[in-house]
Amino acid sequence: MGPICVDKYEASVWSIPPKDDQLIGKVRRGKATVAQLAAGGAVQMGAIPMTGCTGFDYGPDFPPSGNWTAPLYAASVAGVPPSTCATWFQAEQACRLSGKRLLRNEEWQAAAAGTPDPGVNDNHTATCATNSDFAALTGARSSCISRWGAHDMAGNVREWVAEWINPGVGCTFWDSAHGGDLSCMGVPQPAAPPAGATARELVSFDANLPGAIIRGGNYATGDRNGIFAIYAAVNPSNIRRSTGFRCAD
């Protein structure tokens, strides 16, 4: 897409034997397959769980702070669960270790152009996963492709983008021309931290910390999902089951 190359699929994160430079090189070039990863002894980390996140979804050597002691790699491959329960810090480091980075918000928006948005009319087979019980495997929804060839940019799992901003404290909806998608942005006044995390999160939201942005919505929120869905009422340290990411270079 223009001067950048956006990963075709939502990221899956892998632990790869440290001396397998050939397999690591394939991941960095976007040429690895699931069969090659399995044959090389790679293990997927952080695959979206049926229940909640643990906070240790990427192991003790790749903590939520992103201050890793053993590398993990973000791959773009079809047919696997997207990796979720990652903080912004973990997502950014997994991309960087693969020779890539998180997309900027405007790059994400451009890459998503033309993705069909079924809203509540998710047919559970080919359309984008916007009104389902659980996330689809990467690339499994055959009609959920943007004009640029990126899969699953509406629904499935939310995706971190690069920017930090003032955290959003208010929500509204786009007009019908933009799918009626959810938008949570804003400039807050300083506020006391909340008492605790929401039901599907491990980390409390603090309006005095930086906000980060997640895009696209998830598999279960119907009309609120879509390529204009933008949510900044999270901190970079947020951990939730339905938030993943994709990389670009």
C-alpha cells in the first residue's frame, strides 16, 4: 500500500527456537507458513483465549511492560487464532523483533478502505466477524478483505495502532455513511484513577495516563464495529481478550 507494506493478517505471536535464523528470517520477510512454524518447533503465544487473559499470556520472558528478556515474533499467517491479551508495549516489541512496527492510525485507516461491514448481519462463514460468539481464525472470513488485500479489519479483534494521545472519556457514533461505527475520543480533565478494571480487562483505566488507540471493533459488538471504529479510552498497558494487532514495514 503505497510506500509501506501492511501485514495481510492480524498478528499471531510465536516463540521460535533462538538459533533458527532461517525461520526467523522467513517471519521477518512475511514468507513463513503455519506448517513451517510447526516444523521448526515454533509455539504460538497469546492465542485468543476462550476465557479471560491471565497477564502471563506471553510467558515470563515477554512481560506486559514490553521489557523482554527472550524475543517473540509477530507473524502474518492464515488459519490461526489471532494473538490477543497483549499490551501496546508487547505488540510494538513483537512487531519490532520481526523487523516491522505498528501501523500509524492513518495508515490503518487507509489499509482498511473498502472492507465490507456486515454490522449485525454477520453470517458466521464469509462476512467479517462482527456479530459472532468468538473470533475467527485469521483470514477465514473470505469476504472480509479490504481493497488493499488486508483481511479482518472490521471486527474479529481490535487492533492497536502506534499513536499515544489524550485518553478518550466520551463516546459517540459515526453517521450512517461511515457505518454508524463507535468513536471514543476526547481530551479529559485530570481525574482520580478508577477503582478497578472492567469485566473483560486486567488493568484499570487511568485518565491521567496516556491514551492509546485500538481500531476496527471486535467479533461481538455488531453495528459498533467497522473500519471507522476507534477507541481511545484505554491506556497502553491495557490487557483485554479481544485486542490484538497487526504490523507493517
